[in-house]
Amino acid sequence: MEYAVSLTVVAVFIAVYLLTRPKVRTVFFDEYDDLQFVFAVESFIKEMPLPKEGGKTDAKRYASTVKRVMFKIKSSKFGSFFEKFIALEDDIKKIIKYDFALLDELPSIEKEPRAVKIARFCLVHSDYRMCDARIKRVFEEQNKRRTLSYSEIMAMGKAFRYILTEKICYIYLQLETLAKVYDLAAKYVYNPLMISGKYKKLIKSRLFLSLCALRAGYRMEYFSRIHCEVTDGLYNKLTEIIDAIKEAEKYDFSVFYTPLEILDRYETFSSATAQTKQNFLALIKEASDKENLDEFMYTIRVDKYMQSASSGHISVRRGSVFSRTICVINQKRDISMLAAALNSRQFMNLYFAPNERKSKRNGKSISKIIEYENTFEPICKFRTLNFGISVSGGKLKVSPSLPAMIERADVVFDVNGTQNSLHIERGEEKALYLGTTRLSGIEQIKLGEVPVDVTVTVPRG
């Protein structure tokens, strides 16, 4: 008896929840042309308040709604009417299973993640297409006012995918409405008096009448064309959304993280592995949050700190144990750790490279480990170019360092109003040319009022 009462109470609560929980409703947005979009994005970004913690997404409700409609349209009473949509069921199920929990941890506005709001603006006013020019325009406008956090940039692909999943839910709600109209058409054909007053306006609908003709057995092209235009439109939009999700998965949002404009100038950062960069940038976010400072502004502070005499100080304690020297490094997780990593490739790897099992390393040195890990594609696709130009004392000295993919670089530099040309090329050995004359035993060239044309060859490898 006690179990029966408990089960009854639980059942009542479940029933009340199912009846009172808010339903997903289709929301429609205006599509903008390019000029309208430019004006709208300025207003959208300007009026968006600063975010707070504690967002919430509706991914589970969207998934539940789609599954419910999927089940409904597979009913035998619809025959082959929804056949095309049923064929897409496996693809749609994979999409709605995607885990969007990370979005709930992002900075939010009005209880919705800011990243989601930005993704929605990009997509809904562009007919849910991944328009590269419009995406860039939105992010540039946002970064003018306040830098998007690293966590938001890394989750932006999920945010775009979430909005596209939301649109899939809206399409399935339209299919549910279409299924309801199909049912009413069947009732009207067999007994017109069964249609209640609130549905009387349907009698004037061309779509409703075409479905009535279908249910009555008419096969005239005119009637079938009307409802086929509706179903074909929904089907085509659904397939476009599936393609857009694939594009969103491949899209590189890291280029919109403005601190990279500064950090990529440091070879230790630009040559680091993807995971090492992620760990480094996570500390940028952590440190800037503590000071309530924009991440781009904090990165500028790191850059200036690198130029000071105090940067890169590390507390080290050494001790001898048997035939080994044990070093204990004490480094606070703040700007000094970031500076130490930017100063040294080894400290970048020590502080921020992911932990790996020793068995996987096979006892390789730290430089070998870095070489191995650098075979992975980095977050940022940019590589630093170091021309190594010095004009101290009116003499030109060049010590260039080029990434492997760079074959040639041409530079024009100005010294005291005179423009000089410098060409850096790949060659078999290091060499210096003034015009077409090779200079031997000379590392510097005197500069004056006459422009010089200098060529430096850099050995391959």
C-alpha cells in the first residue's frame, strides 16, 4: 500500500510537470541584405550588456520535441507523405544527441550564453547560412568593444551548431503542424461537420484544400503541386541545415581571438602544440578574470612585461640526491609564469604542455618531444616571420629566421629618409649580396644617402 501511494504521488508530479512545462514554439526572424546586416550588427553589439555567469540552453527540449515529431510522422495513417523526412532520421538523431553542456558554463546575457546570442544573430538573419563575410563582421564589431573570452571562442563552433539544431526543431514543429492539417483534411473529406469552429478558416487555405484532394483520391497535378511545394521547401531547408552544421564543425573561430595578434609574434608560442596553446590561453583568461580585465588588454600587459627587466624571474631550489640534481621550481600562476613561457621554449613546454605517460615518451629529450608534438596542427595557423634587421650605428646587419614554408621575402625599410631593399631567399648556404656582388667575410653594410639592394640567402632546413 505504501509503495502504491508513493508511485501515485510520483506519477502525479510527472503528469503535472509534463502538462505545465513550457513548450517549444517556432520563432521567425527577418532575413537581412548586406546593407541591413551592417547597420543591424552595430546596434546589436552596442546594445548587448556585459555578460554574467549562469547560462542555460534548451538542447534537451529541442531533442525531445524532434523525437516526438519523428515518432508521430511515422504513423501508417500518413502513408508515404513524410517519407523523405523519415529517410533523414538517422542523420537528425546524431545531430540532436550532441552534448551542449559546455555552453552553460560560458558568460551569459539574460540567462543565455553570449556566444549563443552572437551565433544566432549571424545565422538567423542570413537564412541559416554560414556566411563568412557576415561572421567576420560580427566578430570584428564585438572585439572593438570587448574581447570575447578564450572559452567563448573555443566553444563558438558548439554555439553555431546549437542554433542550427534549434532551427531543426522549428522545422519539425512545422512538420507537426502539417501532420495536424493532414489529419483535419481526412476528417473534412469524410465528414465536413466534424471540423470545429476554430479550424473553419482552413477551408480557404490552398494547402488544406490540396490535402483534402489528396485524401479524397484526386491525382491532379495542380493539387499535388501545392502541398509538394511546402514539403519540398521544408525538406530542402532541413538538408541545408545539415550541410551548415558540417561547415560550422570545420570553421576556424580561433582567428577572432584578438590576443593571438600579439602572442603569435613570440616564436615559443607560435611553434607550440595545439594543447600547449590552449593551456597557455586558459591562464590568460584565468589571470584576466581575477583582475576583471579584458583579455586583449591583459595580453598587452604581458607583452609590456616581457620588455621589462623584471620579466621571467623564477624561484628554483636545487638539491643533490645520489648522482642526480633535483630542481624544485616555484612559479606563481600569474603574469610571471606567462612571461617565463614566452621567454623559453623549454619553460613553455614545462608549464603548459599536456602531461603524457613516460612510456609514450620512450625517454626522449624535451626538444625531441616538442618536435614530435609539433606535427599536430596548431590552434592558430599563423607563423612568426623574423627578418632580424638591425641598423644600429648606420650599419645594416641581417640575421633572418624563416618558417620552413617560406621560400622568399622582400622587404623595403627606411633609414633617415632613404628607402633600401632587402631580399631574403632560400639557398644552399648562408650568403650576403650587395646588388649582384657576393660579400665574403663581411656581416655588415654601411648605410647612407644612396639606396642599397641587399640579398641574404638562408640555408634550407
